[in-house]
Amino acid sequence: MKLRNLLVETDEEMKVKKEVSLATKMKEFYGVIARYERDGKIHKDDKQKIETLKDFITDMVKQEARRNED
């Protein structure tokens, strides 16, 4: 799995929407990662990197939500 593949697939899904917030983009990105995990497209050696990326995305989305509440 290459990060570029994730970005391309996420961009394809985002073309339908006109204005997209960073949080929305990250949620879509997370969804693509989850689908890749289900489909077995993530190599075993990449598991730790993917978990770190997922944690980063989750934290980023939470911070964005907190900012919007204020």
C-alpha cells in the first residue's frame, strides 16, 4: 500500500463535494484506510505506521471539532 493510493482514492470521493473542511477530508481519509484494512491491502510491515496515522487523524479531527465548538 502506498500513501499516494490513499490520497488518490480520497480525492476521488471528495470531487462530489464543493467545499470540504479539513476534518471532513481526514474522516474520508480514515475511511479509506479502514476499507484497505478490511480488504487486506495493507502489508503486515505497514501496520504500525497505519496505526500511527489513524491516531494522528483521530486527534486532528477531535481538535477541529473542539475549535468549532468554541
